[in-house]
Amino acid sequence: MKRQAYQPILITDAARSQDDQLNSRQKRYVLMMGIRVACVIVGAVLVGVQAPLLWLWLPMVALGMILIPWLAVLLANDRPPKDEHRKTGRFRSRRRDETPPMSLTAEERPAKVIDVDP
């Protein structure tokens, strides 16, 4: 009888490890900074060869040089949201339909009577 090859169990609900998340964010950051360097080089080449429609191309390249670093930092610092069911302790939120223990409903509260006559 043949033994089957080892098949790893796929856990689809498990979150990616911190190292995997950091690695993918670093790769994305380096890629975006590479695009920024390409924008700088393209801008320098366009100015050097005095390309036609330079007034159109230069602002687009400059916009890329300004926006890409900002977006790269935002995306590099971005983490996936934490699951709600993993929250424990003081950060755990109470469901809205639960009433706090020891609270009285409207029918059980004593009615306040305010007498205005002295």
C-alpha cells in the first residue's frame, strides 16, 4: 500500500504572521520608492531633451514625485484590522442589547414627583 504524500492543512481563518505582513509592506514600499526614482529620472530626461508638451508632462511627473512617498509611507504603516472576536479584557465591547447588571427597567424605577406648590 502506497503512503500518501504529506499534505499540509490549510487554515483559512488564520491571520498572516507579523513577519509576513512586515515583509509585504516593505516590498510595497521599495516598489513605490522605485517608481518615484523613475519619475525623477523621467523628469530629468524630459527636461534634458526638451520634449514637446513639457508643460503637460512635468506637472504629472512632479505630482508623482510628491504623492508617491506620502502614499508609500501610509501603506507601509498600514496593518490589517484586528478581529472583533479577539478583543478581550477592557477593550471588549458589550453588545447593545445587553443591559448592565443591577439596572432597573423603566417599569421598575420609582417615579419622580416634583411638587411645585410650597
